Amino acid sequence: MSYGNLLHMTHIPALSTSVTGSGPGLLLAHGAGGSIEGNYAPIIPALAAAHTVVAPDYPGSGATPRVPGGLTVDVLADAIVAEADRAGLETFTLIGYSLGTLVSVRAATRHPERVRGLVLTAGLARPDNRLRASLDLWQKLLADGDLKAFARFVALSGFGEDFYNAVPEDQVAPFLDQIAVNVPAGAAEQAGAVGLADTTADLPGISVPTLVIATTQDTLVSPANSRYLADNIPGAEYAEIASGHIPMAERPEEWQKLITDFLERKGL
């Protein structure tokens, strides 16, 4: 698909997108139930110091409205690449987190001439049995409108044991309230996209420099999924962070350094 064609494909939802910095392009793909602000705010300033950072929010996150029907990784991949078009990026490195790793791999497969590199954190090629069970519970809690219960689910599955247990007892309730008020409207549809995704056949065709970052205390998306990505993407580098599924909250400086060091080393 040639540069600019995506701008004229009306079935692709327009995404609310921020553009920061200047230099080689970085295109961010956030996680399900997250947003650019929630997933990338701690590291965008460092990324933008030497890059043009294009940061779209999926439907139902940030200022992007929900869309009728469900979401798929194909739709999200084309939608974020369309935002790169709007920002004037001909090529870019994709930085994907969680659901964003599925979106990034699919974007690299559908638009290989555009993608210069991949950074995949807390990711997967397809959901395993444990994640499918978590996604079912995720969607039921949201369908019931029980955001307080959903916040407890996020705290238990998203954060590492050490991090969550370090929250002072008198701060646990406000911590959970903060999670609940920040659940995006499109969280259920985004989880649905994870449940339907399978990028295993895409992995052998990835030919760009790739860094896979596993979150080793992750009980939502097992780090075994990151090891699978690294083993099946030719030449992929592999690194680990001792955190739960949310490294931007638990170890943002370490996460940032892994990414920026890789970009510099590979000239991306």
C-alpha cells in the first residue's frame, strides 16, 4: 500500500493524535484499556528529544470517540499508520505495548515499506488460555458497569506483587479509585481486539531491527509470550524488566533506557 493511500480510506477511524519533537519517526501503539497519556507519558519527553513522536489514541481512548462494532488489530494497525501519514512520516519505528505489540507487528506486515524498526513490550503473538480467561472477566466486569471491581482486577493482574503491596494501606482505596476513573470508554472493545488477534504467521516475515522487552512479574500477559516473540522474529533482541504488566508505572526509567539505547544503537 503506497504512502498517502490510507488518508483516503474512509473505513479507517480517525484517531486523536499528538505529534511531539523532530527527527526520525516513532509511532506509538498503546495497550488495551490504556491511552497514550496512561501508557507513554513518562517516556515521551525522552523519545521526542531526538525523534518525531506520533502518538495516536485508539477509539474510546483519550479524545478519540468510540466506533460502532468491534475493533481488530488490522483496523488499529491501518488507523495508526494513517496518523503517521497525517503527520508526514514516510517511515517510522513502531513502539508497541501489550495490545500495541499485536498492532505493531500487524502494521509491519501490512505496511513493510514504512517500518524501520520495532520495540515490543509486555507483548504477545496471540492470547493464551490464561489471558483469554482474564479478557472474559475484563469484559464481564465492564459490561456490568462495575468499575470498582474492574479496578481491583487491574490492580491484581496489572501490577507486580512488590509494587502493589508497597502501596500504603490507607492509600489503597484512593489508588483503586484512580484506576476506576481512568478506565477509557473503549476498554471492552480494545480487549476484544486482543482476544481475536493472532500474529504468529506474521513473525517470521519481520526483517527490521526488533527489541522485545519482557515484564518478568507479569501475571496478565505471561513473559513466556515475549520470549515467543523474540524466538520467532528473526534477529530480535530480548531484554527483561522485573515488573508487572505496567512498567511505565513500576520502572519507567529502566523501560525508557532500554528503548532509547536500542534506538541509538540501531540508528533508528
